[in-house]
Amino acid sequence: MKKSLVVVALAGAMAFTAASAETVLYGSIRLGAEVSKNHFDAERDTAGKIDGVKAKRGLEMKDFGSRLGLKGSEDLGNGTKVIYQLEWGFNGMEAGQNGTGFQNRLAYVGLTGDWGTVALGRQNNPFTESLNAGTIADEFNGDYTSALRYATGAVFAEPSAGVSTVNGVSTAGNFETYVMPTRVGNSIAYVSPSFSGFSFTVAGIAQAPEEVTIGQDAAKDTFNAAGNKSKGFDIYTVGLNYEHESGFYAKAAYLGTDLYENAKRGNAYGLNVGFANEQFGVNADFGGAERGRKAGQNQAKISSKGWDVGAQFSFGPDYFSTVRATVGQSTTNYKYDIENQGKVKDKMTVWALGFEQKLSTRTKVWAEFAKENNKVKTTGSNASNKNHNDVFSLGIRHDF
């Protein structure tokens, strides 16, 4: 199981000699098939199910995150190097000959040396690098998202999240689920060198103010940096990481944000503890998010918690065969202090099983099954939304 820290994402990826100044082309092709079954129970009251939709099983030939990139470094002398990386994602399964085009995944440049690493641009989110990268949930090849990413992602919910009204009465559902992003742009990050296994990260994200044309409502809730209290970084994060040569590791991270001018500062936090070697890996993570309401604003007070537990075992020649399993749960509450608006509770349970067989050090195939149960309910109301998703995937991945 990989145990990547931000320093791995920024500096460790540049594994070149001190005299190297070349650019390396790399990539990963990840293609397969996915069979999904979705069951939506739209409403339920004391009389039983009122409305529901059960989707038939559907087969989709799918791309699971193929990418292409360039990376390199140049020795500047005195123990310092410049590092850079550009990476684009693409859909190799797209039916059209032109596909859907390339999407920017990473684009950063920085300096690294004995004093640490600093990089600017679009890079891996230091918060998720500490709490999610290298976990059992992160090792799955198919489309699986850990419960912790759902719980911590609630910090980015819009101030009106959780509200859905019918004739002025609040009901459950009809709002977007937020997931903590794995990559962030407009960022600057610093990663310290390792001190007896300890390292720390500090990062800031500053988005440009959103343009508002004449005739639009400039006071609406938007990602508007001009309205932030800080007038500086919109998002900031710090992390403390520890790794022992035995395979034990512990990582903690905090993220704060002032993205919305009409909402209080949001806070997300988490802890990730585990053990990993060539044959065995286990980890547990826990975290959440919170954001208070401002007086006089029609918005929710948001609080969430989530956790994941996972394990994997590798066997056979060179440990090329691996079985893994993970389970997690997240709960997000949206509470209002206005008439006819109750407390909305969004509860999600996810679990997955998988088998992976390496054919070489760069090629592997997999078979995985994942299940997600989601229920959204408003306190004091008999209505609720339920969603059950079952997904089975088969695929092949080749890295170059």
C-alpha cells in the first residue's frame, strides 16, 4: 500500500539524479467495464413507500482515470533543484474519435532542497494527501470514494445547502453532495524535510475575485474572494505527518476556508493512522467539518463526521496478488434557525471488496464490488430520500 505524503507528490515524484535536467514523459491507461444497479426511494411516509424508481442493471465500458504527463527537474547547485510537473486526464473510452479532450490535473513548478520543498500551481490537495492518499479506500481502482471525503467535503457546501421547500415547508433532499477535492489550483505549498520521521505541510489557496457583470446580483452567495473576511487566502491547510521505518504511520490535518462572504469560516479536520508493508496493510481514519451560521442569514449551520476502516493482504510470488476491503460512514447535519425549516440529516454508508492481480510491476487487472447507501431526512417530517448504489467493475491498468 502506498503511503504518499505531499512531499511524495511534490518532490518524491522527481526521482532523478542531482545532475539530471531532462523531462520525462509518463502516463497511465486505466480501462474496464462497470455494471451498476441504482435504487432510488424518492419519498416514504407513514403509509409506506409513495414513489420509487429501481434502475435496471447497466453495463458501461469505462475509463477509470487515464492520464498523461511530463515531469522533470534541474540542478541549480548548492543542493537546490527546480521541479515541475504537468499532468492531463483523458477519457480513453470516449466513442467519438476526438474524445472529450484533455483536462488539467496537475500543473506546478517549485524548488526543493535540504530545507524542504515549495511549489506553486495546481497540485495535490495537501489535506487529502495526509488523510486519504495511500489509505485502503484510495487503493481501489474503480470509482470508490471514502466516507471521510464526503464528511470533510461538507465544509464547501453552499450556505443554502440542505434547503428544499414545497409550498414553504422544508423537505429532505434535492441538494448536492460535496466531496473533498483531491487536487487544488491557485495554490502555494511548503513541505518540510523529515525530522526523525516527522514532517509538516503548510498550504494556501487564493482564488481570483469572481467577475459580476452589470445587472447581476453582486450580493449573491458565490465563490467571491472580494467578499472574504481575510482578503487573503480563501483556503488554508496545515498537516503533521509521521512515518516509522517499521511501516507505522500517523497523519493529522486541518483545513480552514472563507469562501463564502455570507457564511462563517468553515473548518475541516481529520486523523489517519495505519500500518503497511509489502504483504499487509491496515488503516483507520476519522474526521469531519463544521461551519456556523451568521445572524440574519438564511443558511444552515453545518456539522459532519465520517470514518473509514480498511485492510488488505498481498500474497503469491512477489506479492503480486492482493485482496482488500474497506467500510465507512459519514453523517452531515444542516440545521436552520428560521420558521418551517427543520434539521436535515444526510447519512451515508459505503463499503467495498476488491481483488487485484499484477501481471508485471507496471500492469495489473482488478475485480471490485462497492455498495453505497444514502438516506436524507428532515427532522419532524415523514418524508425521506433513499439511494442505494451497487457497482461491480473489471479493468486493466498499465503505467508507463
